[in-house]
Amino acid sequence: MEDCLFCKIISGEIPSKKIYEDELTYVFEDIAPTAPIHYLVIPKQHISKLDEITPENSAVIAHIYEVIAKLAKDLDLKDGFRVVSNCGEQAGQSVFHIHFHLLAGRPLAWPAG
Ligand code: 5GP
Ligand code: ZN
């Protein structure tokens, strides 16, 4: 999609630090990490946000969680990790290409933090 920051990252037009890639997903380091591990897991297909998930496009979201489980094993995140997807401006979404923050490496307060 034109003028989408994360679509440009997927195409390589904007550089990123790649962690993992397959035919459906791309994983890269967040530019402003809030934890020792702060990766963004995104579908290559442009979906703007969580409330645009439908029966037609939800398979990629299931795949994203398989990728997260694989990364958690590969990175040995046995102490725990958090997955966050902000939906809409009030929730703090700033990039409107759906993404899942993968956070780990420090104690994570709840709620928020
Ligand atoms: P949101 O606020 O939408 O939940 O998360 C967007 C995330 O994208 C933020 O954590 C922000 O640091 C990250 N981000 C914004 N622009 C870039 C960029 O150009 N490159 C990378 N790697 N991350 C970005
Ligand atoms: Zn996009």
C-alpha cells in the first residue's frame, strides 16, 4: 500500500533490522525499543488494524502467533514475554499497518508498562 511505513519496510524501500521473514510475515526490531527485546511482527498483507480482521484474512494472524511461538523458542524466552497490538489512536496505535509488539528481557508491569 502506498504511503504505508511498514509496507515500505517490507519492500526494503525503508531499511530495518530484520529478525525473521517468511512468505506471509516480516519481523524486525522496533526503532525505539522499550525492552531489551522489542520486535514488531507484521503480515506482508496490508491490514490497517485489529478491527479489520475478518474470516477472509484471519489465517495470517494465526500464522503470526505460530511465528511468535517459534521465536520464543528460538530466543529462549522461557522467563516470559508479552505480545501487544494497539488498535486505534486512543490505544496508542501510531502506524496503521497491523503489528504485534513482542516484548521481553525485563519484568513487564501489568496493566501497561
Ligand atoms: P504503535 O505505536 O503503532 O503501537 O507502534 C508502532 C511502533 O513502530 C513504535 O513502537 C515505533 O517505535 C515503531 N516505529 C515507528 N517508525 C519506525 C521505523 O521507521 N522503523 C522501525 N523499525 N520501527 C518504527
Ligand atoms: Zn502497510
